[in-house]
Amino acid sequence: MSLFTLLSARRSVRDYTSEPVSREDLQKIADAGLLTPSSKNLHSTQLLVLDDPETVHQLAACKPHFGDMLKKAPAAIVVLGELSSHAWVEDASITLMAMLLQAAELGLGACWVQVRHMVSMTVGEDGKPLTSDQYIRRLLHIPDGVEVEAILALGHPTKEHRPRTLEEMKPERVHWGKW
């Protein structure tokens, strides 16, 4: 499949069957993330692969409503950045895009669940809601020095999605020479 075809076929999938995602497919998706470029070749992105549906479903509480697809996802990859890198957000974002494309090529559904700067539904000891990062950090025992950028929800889609066309993607957003 050409890259252009893969990009047009890739859709954000939020409904999944209960069929597990194979370890082989999860490894291939993680490997795609490892192959991405990184600022100053620092490789500041860390990946936490989750294939226990119960744990994945608990991640849905990391942000109200917009994490609901995690309640159905049989697998997920938590994408974290090492805070020692000035470009950890960009590095993690590139990693996520590569993994989204790899999931699409494998016929899996995936959705980027933004975590950074989000707030969870859980209240901390101080009476204030935990940030999404704090919630995930507690749930998964994540060490200091890294922050969660996003979660990649993964599963087998419940329905087939048609590819997008360039016309739908607002080609007028491309400017040549001057604005």
C-alpha cells in the first residue's frame, strides 16, 4: 500500500470488538514508533504497551468523555516523553503518527487520546482533580522524569471506514509562496 493510500485510509476509530490485539501486532506498532526520528537523536520517547483490557479500560477515567473509547479498547500504548529533552512533545507526536499508520496498515483501528494538559475525573488528596498525567502515573506506576503525551487506543474496528478524499480535507489550507 502506498503512503498516500495509507494516509487516506487511516481514520480515528473509537469502537472496537472484544477480539484481542496480538502481541505480534502490538510489537510491530511499537517498533514503528521506535523507528521515528527524534530531536538531536535523543530518542526521548518511552512506550508502555498494555494488552490487559481491564487496565486499558481503567485509563478511560484519565479524562471525562473524551477517553471513552478506552472503555472498549482491548489494547493501548501509553506514549511518554523524557522531560530532559527540549523536544519531547514533538518526538512523542512523531512516534504516535508512525504507530497510527502502522496500526492502519495492519487493519487495526486506533485513536490518539490526548493526555497532556488534560484533567481526570479523580479527585486528589487536596480536593482538586488530578491531571490526566497524574491519574495515569498512579495507575501504571510511572516514574518521575517522564510525562504522558497521549494514549494510543487500539483494537479491531467494529465497522469498516471509507477512505477520505483530498476534497474533504480542505486543500485550500495549502498556500504557495505567500499567504
